[in-house]
Amino acid sequence: MNTLDQHNHHEALPAVADRSAWQAELDKLLVREKAHTREGDAIAAARRRLPMVEVDPTITLIGPHGPTTLLEVFEGRQQLIVYFHMWHNGQPASSQCEGCTFFNGQVRELSYLHSRGVTYATFCEGPYEESARYRDFMGWDVPWYSVQDSADSLLAGREFGMLVCYLRHGDRVFETYWTTGRGVEVMAPSYGLLDMTVSGRQEKWEDSPAGWTKRWATDSAQFRTDGRPTAQWSRLAAGRSDDLGTSTTSTTSHCCQNQP
């Protein structure tokens, strides 16, 4: 190991190479990346061939205009993607689910989904008025519904923090796919971008060289900064109120941990 390599190892940096040697290593990795992409395509093709299960289209949710049926949530489109957002009733914004805030908060531009006949919506575990104030504080503009009184029918034994796909055929509704845990990472481009960097996600489970930065355990700490879901700080700095109409003292929650 030369002096520069020793220095880089000590500072936990990659080895330095000239551009041609560096590109040769990238080209080797590209073979694996293409195989990964093609396997993802094959899995998606298999997903499209799954059977589906019928769901009661009259299940009632609470939206901005009051009671709304599951069928109406489609907004006339054929397909629906739903994120089931965990909620802690009566708790302040700082104590709301950091994992759900991380994932749900990164789905913003819906026009491309709409152009394919797909509606996106959030089904929140909490009461509408309280949870919608959180949506507004965060500045999210996705359709938002409370499923506080209909969760059991929709969950069918599962838990919040999941992503579900539905299909409408006339007035009938079918569930075609669902995932949770790391399956919901598709909602978070931040993770995909971090995976491309030298430091990665900086989470302790990652396979990184010795000395690489690993700040976060996968216990929800990776989604919080100074006691709050990380994304809340920029909203407070912008002068938005995080008053949800509660007076409960803040407590730190641990949910939607997204374990590897």
C-alpha cells in the first residue's frame, strides 16, 4: 500500500485511481447493475400476473368532504395506490411516525401516475381533522383520508406502514398487490440516491469498508433529528405551525422501522 492509499484508508476514503482504471471498475459493476435491473423487470412482470382478491367497494373513509367510499377514492381512474400511514392519536407532530413521514412525504408529483390511470392516496390511521393538520403542516398535497373506523376491513390482519395496489373494474374493487418493510423503499428516492454515494445510507447494517461513516441504527433513529422526524425542521424554519390541536407532551415514537 502506497502512502496515498494509507492516507485514504486512515481517512476512510476510496482508493484513488486514474480515470481509465476507474472506468474499468465501473464497467464491471455495470454488468451487475444491468442484471439487477433485468431481474427487477422480471419480478414486475410476475407481479402483473398475480391473482387478486375482491374488496368491499363501499368501505367508508373520511375525507375532506366527509364520508367517502373506497370506490370514490379512485377519482374515476382504474387503479389506486395507497400508503397506510401510522398515527399516534392525541400526540403532537414531533411524536408522529418518523418512518411514515419519511416514506409518504417523498411521493409528491402525481401527474405521471394520473396519466397512466393511477390515483395515489394516503389512508391514515388517525382521525381526519387531527391528521390532516399534520398533512398541511408538512405541505403534502396528496389525497388524504382517515380510515380510523374502517381499518380492520382494509388491513385484513396486516399493519399500517404498508403500500397497497387496487384495481377497479366497474363498481367492483380488487386488491392486486401489497408490500411492507423494505418493500416500501420504492417510495423514497432519497434512499436510491444515497445508495449511489460513497457513504451510502450511513446505516449500521450496511456492508461498507472499515471506518466508513455509520451514524444510524435501523430503529427509527435514521428518520429523526434532534427528537423530531427530520423533515419537520424545514417546515418549522419556514414558519409553519405544527399545532395538531393536541396538548400532549411530546414523546419519541418508534415505528415503520424498515429493517434490512
